[in-house]
Amino acid sequence: MTSVMSDEEPLTWASFTSASTVDHACVAATPGALTPAWSAVARHSSSSSTQNRQRHRVVLSRCQLRTTWRWTVSRLLPAASLMILMVKQLTALLADGRTAFGHPSWLVVAGCARAVLYAMFLSILVVALLVHDQALHRDGRVLIRGTAVAASFLLVILGELAPAGPLLLRVPALIAGAAAVVTLGGVLLALAAAFELGTNFSFGPQSRELVVNGPYQLVRHPMYLAELLMSAGVVMVAMRLTLVIGVCVVIVLQVVRISSEEQLLVRTMPTYGTYVKATRCRLIPSVW
């Protein structure tokens, strides 16, 4: 008995089990002998429980902090950025509306329609970002995520912060009309793609549910095609150096973005290969 609970040996659950199996007669003969051992076991158990609870609280706090940070970066900040763009579109709509009443023309009406449709497109994206389910798979590389964000917001940032640069070409009124049609077509395509994509939308490469209907039967990335059409329409009207360079950079970024997305989908979705065979073009119909 004494050798089992001796101070020379560390107190373990094995020793406690050994002590508890000692003959009851021995325990009865020495009724006070177990008291120090039981006290030591109780203190050890209480200390271990307290340390475990503290460790659990620390781990839980870190998990909650990590989840909050991920939700803020991947959902809240992009949604807030899109809401700012939506407010800008509605502000432009009010300005175009006043102009339409004073000097009505089809170009002004087309601008109003574009602003309304683009605001609707942005609202769908905001809702999708805030309510979509957790992605089944994602490309966590920082460079790829940065490429996706830059491709989406570079032209907006250049328009707000960078100097416009010299005017490269003055376009006639006919070209301005064609640019309005191209821009309006791009917004309509973007709205249709966003409606079809629903809550599967994300900025970075992620896989949730494979969408193959609507404009996704035309090309595999119709939303990026819509963005390029809208950018082309803007360049056709205001062919400034900064804007032209920005559009060229965005085209390169979109190509990288498409490549990384398709690599992820090929690895994680067995049916994506069938979709690629059915819809052969990535971005431009009959071209690429």
C-alpha cells in the first residue's frame, strides 16, 4: 500500500487503480492510510480539469476569431465594396435622370437603363456573398486571390484615383452610340449570368455547384465576358491612356483567373470535363 502511493513515484491513474484494488481487509485495518492519496488524486484531477477547460476556451476563442476574420475578408469587405459601387450607380442614375428630363436623347435613356441594370447586378452579388454556403473546395493561394480582386476592381480604382491621362482618340457620335449598345449588352449579360449563378458566386476560385444553363451554355465564363464588354464600351467613348492600359491589364488578369478556376474545377468536379466538351469556349464565343 505504501509502496503504491509513495512520494518517490509519480502519481498516475495506473497507481490509483492499483491502490483501489487493494484487499478491503487491508483498507479496514488502516482506515486513515488512503486519505492523503485520495487528496492528492483529487487535487491532480481538479488541476487537470481546470487546465483542460482553459485550453478549450483558448482553442475556441482562436477558432471564433479565425472564423470572424475569414468571414470579414471573404464576404463582408467585398460585399461592402460592391454596395459602394451600387450607391455610385444610383447617384449616376439620378444625374442622368435629371439630364433626360431637360435634354432627352436615346443615349441618356440608355445610360439610365445601364445604371439600373448594373445596380441590380451588383445587388445579386452582394446577397450571394453574404448568404452563400461554405465552398466545397477553394484555391487558397494569396496571389490567385489577389489576381481575382484586382481583375474585379482595378478599373474602378483607376477611375477614382489615377489621372485619366491624355486622350488618344476622339470618337464620333456614331461610335459613342455603338459604345452605349456594347455597354448595355454587357450589363444584360452580367445580370443574366449573376441570376443563373446565384449563391455560387465568389471572387476567388471556389467550387460549389456546377452551373451549366443560361449564358453558361454560350461560354464557360460569361460574367467575365460581360465585364470585358462593359470595359470595351467605356474605352470606346473615352479612349484615355490610363483606361486603355487598365483594360489591357484586366484582360491579362482575367486570363490568369480563368486558368486557376478551371484547374480547381477539373480537380474537384468530375462532371466539369463533360461541361468543357459541351461548352468549348472559355471567354469569347468561337474564339477562345
